[in-house]
Amino acid sequence: MGITEGGANVSETPKGETQILIRCGDCSGTGLYRDVDWPEGVAVVCQTCGGSGGRVFKYTPFKGIVTRTDIKRVYRKPGRHPTGPSISYRKFVEGKTP
């Protein structure tokens, strides 16, 4: 991984995503899975994290609205044919809503 932010390993992927190493939610960070029907003291390696107790989570940080060139009008309610109040797409990008 790359830089450390607040004790967590954080890096950027070639696609511009951010990735961070997080605790595996399936095994609660133990690296082991135990089924309630199994005999006491028996577990298997967690299939999600491979036994490491952690996994990589990827996300794209929000840096503002992504503009579109194909939209002229914005309506509040969806449907086969949107109706009701509308505004220009330019006003929508400026933060207004119909």
C-alpha cells in the first residue's frame, strides 16, 4: 500500500480510485470463519480475506458533480415522460433543483 493516513494504509489505483486496507467484515478481523453447527474449537480460513483479517476497499473520492453534455432540462419526478417543474441543466449544476 502507499501512504499512511491516521494509521491506515492508503494508496491510489491507476484508475484514480483510492484504496484502503480495512478490517474484514466477514471474519471481524480474525482471519477465521466458524459456523455455529461445527464442533467447538473448529474454524476454517476466511474465504473473503484469505486469513489475513483485512481486505482492500476501493472507492472514488467525490470531487464535485460530474457534468454531462447531453442534458438540457432537469425535472424533479421521474417517469416515462418526466413532468412538473423543471430547470435548465446549467442551473442544476450551479446547485439549484426544480
